[in-house]
Amino acid sequence: MNIAAVDYDGLIPNNVALGQDERVKRALEKWHPGYINWWNDMGPEGFQESLVYLRTAISVDPKGWAKFDYVRMPDYRWGVLLAPAQEGRTIPFGRHKGEPAWQDVPGEYRAMLRRLIVIQGDTEPASVEQQRYLGKTAPSLYDMRNLFQVNVEEGRHLWAMVYLLQKYFGTDGREEAEALLQRRSGDADTPRMLGAFNEKTPDWLSFFMFTFFTDRDGKMQLEALAQSGFDPLSRTCRFMLTEEAHHMFVGETGVTRVIQRTCEAMKEACITDPYDIAKIRKLGVIDLPTIQKKANLHFSLTLDLFGNEISTNAANAFHSGIKGRYREDRLKDDHQLEGATYPVLSLVDGKIENVEAPALSALNMRLRDDYVVDCNAGVGRWNKVIESFGIPFQIKLPNVAFHRHIGEFSSIKADVDGNMLSDGEWTTKRSDYLPSDSDKDFIESLMQPQFEPNKFASWIAPPKVGIDNKPGEFEYVKIA
Ligand code: BYC
Ligand code: FE
Ligand code: FE
């Protein structure tokens, strides 16, 4: 048998020889009904009986790992999939650099590892909860299918973390695995752990922005954890990243198609001024300034997920070989950073300035910087579309000090260019930067479902190509 192949014989598909690991197999089988209950209660509402054209992993080989077929979501084969082990892998960074990678949890770092795995695991079901009502207003069956694909894969990402907890963390791992099914996004008493995962995803523009900005935090964090000296975590994250690529695609192309449709409609109506908002909205499309506001919101909420710019947790995680930098393996330095410094944006006498800080303490800041670069590449591609219509408008990421709740800038109010505002100025200008109630009402008014194959809501262009090369008229979801 191909070692990358996945065993689909038992209840839990896997490529970790679960059949020979009775203890973990039984623990996961015991967790399984609770998971299914959670999925039925908190997963996509109203479509659990529908047949969805989903991809399922049949191998972890980078080429051809997916098989497409119609599946009822509760029957999706969630399982445990690790990227293949790398022979002779060593710890790539920190004080243990060069030692053999850990195949078991190093006792001294147990608490730190457990915390990181639990935080990562908590975000996955949270996003499914946030997106559970979106099926009802899907702008097409194509988009509905992509939403559900993202949802089942985030469910699988929860499985990925739960496997690590069950296999490597004994009793407290089991308790954490249980608690991951108990917390709820936005709940006043038992919220999810990180801020952005308790916000609402009320409409499809938010969904596309979320998959562009927030799933991209997922990508950055998974890349950093994929470097881990704890080999099972590294291998798990490496496979999760192959799934993450699709989430990123959904976000980037989703926003691109919204922009495309707006520009087309403006052109057809001979509107050249992107700020002629009332006229543009009458065309049933979302004006570019409102798209900018949504980007401002989701970008700033996501920056908070990187934690404090200066963080002892981050320093410890790196120093001990648990969490690396973005693509550590491609960086050229000593991978230990003991005497190194890194420029950190800070508030100095009321101004935003770079201050050199010990590189180890500044690792959250560094990952956030890498994230902003990655975001900007995508935003540049959005702007190419606007430019091709000759419309004088550019989407711009706001300054990192804008609308922050964690870190250096959480204590101040700043505009999108990073100029300090008084509380009064912020109150009057807020709706210039973030979606106002009337913006939200307008977007909501557009969220009319379009469930006929090959048809799309007024505010979004069709995709360039179908999923799995299917033709336009393909019925991606058979609604039951
Ligand atoms: N909200 O030293 P600091 C994804 C807490 S997304 C609430 O700066 P650290 C996905 C912090 O916990 C990727 N609390 O923290 C995307 C700490 O509390 P304690 C998810 C916050 O540890 C879309 C205290 O403040 N994965 O996969 O350096 C769909 C001091 O902070 C927040 C990960 O995040 C916050 N935003 O950095 C589906 C990877 N920020 O312990 C899925 C794992 C900070 O002192 N997590 N705090 O009580 C980590 O690496 C780090 O824990 C963090 C925070 C980057 C989150
Ligand atoms: Fe995920
Ligand atoms: Fe994701």
C-alpha cells in the first residue's frame, strides 16, 4: 500500500495506523458522537440533508490527494491525516536546534504545547459556528458548495488537533478535547478563545473577507507550527496547509468577483465616480468604498490574532523549539536569534515609530509583518481588476494601529493612515472607516439566495472556472 494512502476501513479514516493503537482509537471513537452532535447543532443550518459536491482526502500525497463526490455533510469522512514523516528530521530552531525532532511530548514543554494546540483547535469549530447561517443566502450553488467545503475542512482541522490531544496528552488532553465541543462562538458565558472568532459573519462579503484575512492568519500560524520540533504537530500542520490553500482561494476569488461585478455594472451604467454611492447601489452591486470598509474591519480584527507585539510566550515557544517563524526552513540566519534585534512598531510620545527590540520577544510582530506582506499581494490583485476598468480607486490596507484591541495600539484611536484621533473624532469618523448600520442594511438587502445552477446573485460575477473543472450548469449542491 502507498504509505501516503488513507485507511477508510474503520469509523475514523486515518493514515496514522489507528488500527494498531487501541487506546487512541477508542478515545477518538468515544469523542466521535459528541463531534457529530456538535456538527448537527452548530454546522451549516438547513442543508444537512443536501448532497454537496465535496472533495475528500484519499491520500496525503501532494499530487492527487482529493476525490470529488456528492456527500451529505454529516456523512463526510472526517479523519486524521498527517503529512509523511521526513526521515532523520531535526529540530530546526531554538536552543535544541539540530537535535532529533521529538516524536513524543517533551515533558518540560508539555503545558506550552497543549496551550498552542488547544488555541489552534478552538478556532476551527468557531469558524463553522460563525458561518452556519450563510447557506440560506448563498449567491450561487457554486459558492454554497465552497462554503460547505471550507466548513467540513475546518471540522477536520478540529479532528487534527483533537488527535494530538488524545494521543499525546492523556487525561487532560481528553478534557480539552471535550471542552472544544462545549465553547461557542459569541456565547456570553463560554465564548471561543480568541477575539475575532466571537464576531459575527453576517453576510457573504464578510465570509469572503474572513476567508481572505482570517483564514490567512490560519495559514501563517500553521506555517509557524509546521516548523515545530514536535514532529506530530509539524506533520499535522503540513497537511492542514494543503487544505488551507482552498480557503484562501475562496476568499481571494470571492472578493475579486464582487469587485468585478461592481466595476462591470458601473461601466454599463457609465458611472465613473466610485463615490457616487447612491447611484451605484441602485444597480444592485456593492460600491467600492463599502468593500474597503469591510476590508478595514476584517484586517484589523485579524491583526489582533497575532497577540502582543512583544511577547514572552512567543519568545519561549521559539526558544524551546515549539513554534518557529513563517517558513523558518527558508530563512538564512542562525535560527536561534539570541543576540538579534527586530524593529517593532511602537507608540513613542504619541507617535508610531519603529523601535529595535530583542528578536525573540518580537516574534509575534514578525509573523504579523509577514502576514501583512501576504495580504498586500492579494489586495494588489484586487486592484488590478479595478484598474482594468479605468476606475480611479484602490483598495488599501489600513495602518496596523487602526481599530485594534490587542497590543501596542489597543489603548489609542487611530485613523486608517495611522494618525491619532481623540475619542470624539473617532466617534464622528468611525463610519467613514468601518461599515455603518446603513451599510450593513444595504448589504443585507442584497443577500438574496440564488439556488439555480449557473445563476448568480446581482452583486457577484461568476467564477472563471468551475470546481473540479465542472461546467457552469453543474449542480454543485442538490438541495434536499
Ligand atoms: N484574543 O503573549 P501574548 C485559524 C492573550 S487562525 C484573546 O501576546 P501569545 C483559522 C494570550 O492568550 C490561527 N486573547 O500571547 C482561521 C495571553 O493570555 P494568557 C489560530 C489573546 O501567546 C480561520 C495574553 O493575551 N492559531 O487557524 O504570544 C478559520 C498575552 O498575550 C489574544 C493560533 O493562533 C486575542 N486575539 O500570542 C479557521 C496559533 N491575543 O495565556 C481557523 C496558536 C493574545 O497570558 N496560538 N491573547 O492568559 C498562538 O500562537 C498564540 O497563542 C497567539 C497569542 C498568537 C494567539
Ligand atoms: Fe482551519
Ligand atoms: Fe481555513
